[in-house]
Amino acid sequence: MKPGEVLMKKIVFAVICAVGWLATSGAVSAQEPTCADLQWGDWVAERPYVQTSCAGVVEKNGVLYAKFNATMERYFNNGDVKLRIHAPDGSWNVDTFRPPADFRADVDGEPLPFSKIPSGKDIRLYVPEGRFTLVSFEEDVIVEAVVVEEPVEEVVVVEETVVMPTTASPLPLIGLAGGLFVMLGGLAGYLRRRG
């Protein structure tokens, strides 16, 4: 090898090493936060499924938000919302909340109030780090979510009594009585002729 080729190989090798070092150091410093990086707070003790249901982390205005995928189970008339919250491993948990009436959830990229979301529709929720609140990114609104105990549906069995409608007339009853009297008269006539 010529001395110029050796020097050129060393320079190329040094440049490749420098570019590789810069690329890896930039990638390490630019790592996106994960669900494991979040400080959940005390409210997670009541809901152990929250940490495993986190589908990702979003940063907005310097605040980290946990992203959750859920399915609308039911909207109650009093404003309560029953959601099936999905974990990335395919498991899910059902929880009931009472968001404000003007709160919007992300449904297929469109902000909708919970009252307009049909049952079975997939939605996305964002919860800020360390607090149990729901966030609407469209309006930059943070609202406190109220946990609602599961409503107990009481089933009452009522015995139904059959009652004729008030619009029915007694005419069929009169016809039946008339038919019985004709049969009774026929029987009396038969017995009289025979006897």
C-alpha cells in the first residue's frame, strides 16, 4: 500500500467513527419518553390497570400526557360514561367516569362530546402526568374527572294481570249467553218430546 492510501483509509475510518458517534449520541439524547417514565401519583393505587393500559406518551407544552385507547360502552342520562380501557397486550378494564358535559373526546380525529359517541366506538383519552384528569387537546382544557361507583340496576318483577281493553264491548259476552240459552232450550224441548 502506498502511504497516501493508508492516510486516506485512516481519515475515512475517523470520519465514519465520528458520524456514528454523533448519530448514536443524538439518538440517545432525543429518546421519546415512555409510559415507564411517567410519575403516576397516588390515584393509580385505586386503579392498578392504568399503568399497564398506557398506550404511549405525548408531550405538549412541556407536560407529559399518558395516551389511552378506550371503547365507549355506555353513556348514562346523568352524564356518567362507562368506558372499556384497552391495554396494549389486548386485555381491558371497564371503568365509569363523570366528565363535564362540554368535554370532548378524540373520535377518529374529530372532537365529540361523550353524549354523541355511540356505544362500541373507539376513542382516545389523554391523562396528564401525576393527576387524574382528562385532557381535551383541541381546546387546551384540563378538567377533573369524577369517578362514579358502578350503578346497580334493580330488577323488579311485576305480575301482569290480563285486563280487557276499555274499548271492548260486552257484545261477545251477550252472544255467548244467547248461544247457551238456545242450547238449553233445545235440550229442554228434546227431553219434553221424549218423555
